[in-house]
Amino acid sequence: MATDFFQQQDVARRGTTRLVVLFCLAVLAIVVSVEVLLAATMGYFGRDPDTGAIDWTAVGDPRLLMLATLGTLLVVGGGSLYKVAQLRGGGRVIAEELGGRLVDGSTSDPVERRLLNVVEEMAIASGTSAPPVYIMDGEVGINAFAAGFAPQDAVIGVTRGAATTLDRDELQGVIAHEFSHILNGDMRLNIRLIGLLHGIFLIGMIGYFILRMSFYTGGGRSRDNKGALPILALGAGLAIVGFAGTFFGNMIKAAVSRQREFLADSSAVQFTRDPGGIAGALKKIGGFVTGSKVENPNAPQASHMFFGRATSGFSAMFSTHPPLGERIRRIEPSWDGEFPELPEGGDGAPGLAGPPGAAGFAGAEPGRAPSPNLADAVGQVGQPTPAHVEYAAELLDHLPERVVAAAHEPYGARALVYALLLDRDPQPRRLQLAHLEAAADDGVYEETVRLAPVAERLDPRVRLPVLEIALPALRSLTSRQVERFQENVVALVEADEVIDLFEWSLQRILLRDMQASFGRSGPMRVRHRSAGAVRSPLAVLLSVLAYVGNRDPRAADRAFAEGWRALSLPEQRLLPHRACGFTALDAALVELDQAAPQVKKRVLEAAVACITADREVTVEEGELLRVVATWINCPMPPLIG
């Protein structure tokens, strides 16, 4: 079994490859079936007038085979591509198709507020931006889902029944389960499953349409209209072929999904260190009159995305989820087999706040922070620990209320980002404020001025997590607002004509998120399968890290050497300052993002070796490492001491 994030990424890629192979075999079988049906239809019209025997000589005719192949590929391939293109808008499209309503980040509803708090904790703990949260108001069953092509465009959806029936620990277990799907690359596989099955299903729908049209035009009712019989047979045959393909496709979907559900359950327990949370949620599903059923008509095609079994009426071979009892016993072997009896509507008693944490942020001296432990940082990529969840709860508990409120609505989120970028030097600060007064949207400048003193007092360790909390609100901006916002960010950064590491880091995170949210980038293809293939980008990255953590040239040289040694590549010298500025680093990260998962693991291991060469980790080094991990799609949990 795969044990870390990078292996899980490889498993997900292999799963996609196997899925494509099975899909190609299914299409091949459909092509042969369609060719036989067409040959039979043509043979009927060319049958022997004396004996009435069907002429089967058309079977194997190259022209007919070409027609069947092209027609099948056009329908199945076109249908699949069309469906996937429909879902290109990311998880938002799927959530809306399932009847979800976007939860306003500034909501005061206690049920929704608790849900947002839990999702934000999980996001901070896992090192990802907080995904938008949708609630399915009309669904009383206990269920949830994660959807999207990548973590940057992921959403979390939760039924009203889950939000009101589960207690906080149970809800946290369910959300941790969904975050596992986000981190392990399951979402993209889920969307591809929807697309592939839709294409095969279209063959059956075409056959069904031919049958209906034949009946409506009288062919099915007239005994004398014998010419319509082969058309009816063709329609029936296509319907059978299409629905048979869908039948086997659903079996494949169920088999793939069941294994991923076990893994996500296990990851949720590891995430929270509380098997009682997710086990309790599963028990409540078993004892709830509605269970986990989702009534929305689009639920069947997305059944494999849900936390629990969303549909009913299918045999076990089609179930996209393992039996409840088996899932519970894997988590809680001593379970007695009893489900709690719950009335419809749930017992609901949501608390607003998360578990209180010890004060650890409010009193930190600006610019200084305890050195985080990087020994396990790479191993924790995509696999946060309970300590990270506790850290996230503590962080949210101690952030100033004004900052939290601002991060949850579009005007405040923009003002918060601007406030984080304000210079402490009075001269460039005056230039920055003057620019915002002239160029910022109405009301944003005034809010920036109000937030500036609070933002200035924030612990340096929480600046990037605060930005990540604000990202969902920023995603709700229009394209024009995003363009103006990004122009203002650039103007603030360049006001003092010097770009520091935090400013660059903030811009990279914003750029990455905005590109994904507004459809300007897709998943990178794997182009580099060895560390040697990205030697030059690695030299740039490690040189930047060496200079960031060491002012002494000799110390920088030693740090670079430590990082390079971890790669087991031929010797490389530390690059000069002029060769590893932010422009060079940007280009290096683009190349590193196109590396295979196991190569990315080595990249991060080398980066950690470089940073820890002097046995001290600065806030700047930690921020840079996390931005690098984010950019190459390796979600790294917070670096905690």
C-alpha cells in the first residue's frame, strides 16, 4: 500500500492510466458491436428474395468497419469531452449541479459558521487554500463530497442533514475524509469517470431515441411496414450495447471508488487522531432514517464522489462505497454492530468555535518566531498530523476578530492583502496609500487604512495562512475586479523599488490561486522523470534558498552543498546572486512543477537539507519552502516548532 503523498500521486496517475485502458477496451467492444449491428441492418435489406436469409457478407467490410469506428468515436469521444468540458469550471459547477448553495464567508448562521470553521482548520492544517463550501439545503441525508480538477479549484459540499446532525468531531472526521480525496488526487479521477461513462451512455441514448422515433412514426405499430423492423432492431441493439457498456462502466467505477474510500477513511483518522469522529458519522448514517441518500437527480452520475452511498436500489456490485459495517470495523474493530436511532432532522447542536488552543500567536514578537522542525516536513506533505489540526484551531482562535471578518468577504479580503503589503518605511507607505486612494475600488481604501495597524502587529508566521483564509472571498471577484486587484498588488510591491521575499511569496500564492480559479491554467503534464532532467532549475532553487538563509558567502556555499548532496547528482557550484533572482526562480518553479511526483519529493528533500544546514530555520526560509511546495502542487502543512 502507498505510504506517502508522492506515492499516492503515482497511484492516482496509474489509476487514471488503467481507467483509460479499460475505457479503450470498452470502446473497442462497442465498435465491434456497432459494426455487427450495421452489417445486420444492411444485410436485412439485401437479403435473398427467395429464402429471406440475411446477407452477412457486410461483416468485416473495411468501409463499414471504418464507418462504425468513426461513428462510435465521434459519439463516445465527443460525449465524454463535452461532459468533461462542462465540468472544466471546477468543483463549483458540480456543486451547483447537485443543488449546492455557496456559503457566505461572513455568515452568522451557527450551523454554517461551524462548518466554515472546520473547513478552514483542515485547510490550514493541510497547507492548502480554504476551498469554497457549498451546503445542499434540500438534502436531509448525511453526506458530503469534494469536487474539482485540482486543489486550487476544489470545493467542499455538505448536505443540510450532515451539517445539522453531526457533532463537531464527527463533522471534522467527514471533512478530513474529503480533504484526503483532495490531497490524494482522487477528484480529477472522479471527474474523468463522469465524462467517460457519459460518452458510453450516449450510445444507449441514441438507440433509445431511434426506438422512440420508430414507434412515433408508426413503424412499431404497422404489420405491413416490414422495412421498419431492421431500424427498430438497430435501435434496440444500440440501446442494449450502450446500456451494457454503462453497466460494466459502473462496475469499474464502483471498484475504483471503494478502494479510495477505505484510504480516505484511514487518512481521516490519521489526520485527526480521533477514530470516534468519522466512525460516529458512519454510525449515524446507519441509524438515520434517510441514511446518506441524496435526492438530487444528478446524484447518480456523481455517486462515487460522496462520503456515503448517495443512491439506492443497486446491487452490491454497483455500490461505489464499501458496506457501512465494514468501514466502521476497519476504523473501530471493537464496534458492537449497533447503530444509534436518530429522528429525521438530526439532533443538531453545533458549537460555533473550535476547540480552544493555548495562546501562541497573540504575544509573539514581530519578526521573530521559534524555529520550526523540518525533519518530517517532506513526509507530512499531503498527510497532516493532529498537531497541525491543533495548530490551525489555535491560529484561528487567536487571530484578531477584525482580520477574520475581513478575510471572509470580498472587500475586506482585498483590503487585508493591501494592508499586509504596506511598507513600514513612511515614504513608500505614503506612495502606496496614495495609489490605493486613487485606484482601489470604492470602500477598499478606507478598509485598508482601518486594517493596517492590526495587520502590522500580526505574527510573521501567520501572514501566509491569513492570505490562504482570504482566498475563497477573493475567488468571488469578477474578472475585472481581479485584474484591478492584481494591478494594485503589483503597484504596492513595487512602490519601494525593491521586492522582498514576503512580497514575492504573496504574489506567487495569489497568482497560482487566481490562475486556477479563473480557468487560466490546467494541470501540468509530467515532462521530467528524473532529478537530472531538472538540474538547472534545481541549482536556481537551492541557490536562492542558500542566500535567503545565510548572509555569509561561505555559509551559503555550505548550505547549497548540503542540499545538492541530497540529490545524488554530479557536482554543482552555488550560482552567483545575479543568476538566481526572482525571475529565474519563477522560471525554475514552472519547470519543477512538470516533474514526476517522486522527483518533486527529491526536490523538497534537497530544499530541506539546504535550509537545515545551519541548524536554524528562519521565518523567511519557512515561507519560501511552503511557497515552493504550493507552486509544485505538494501541499505542505504549516511548519510548527
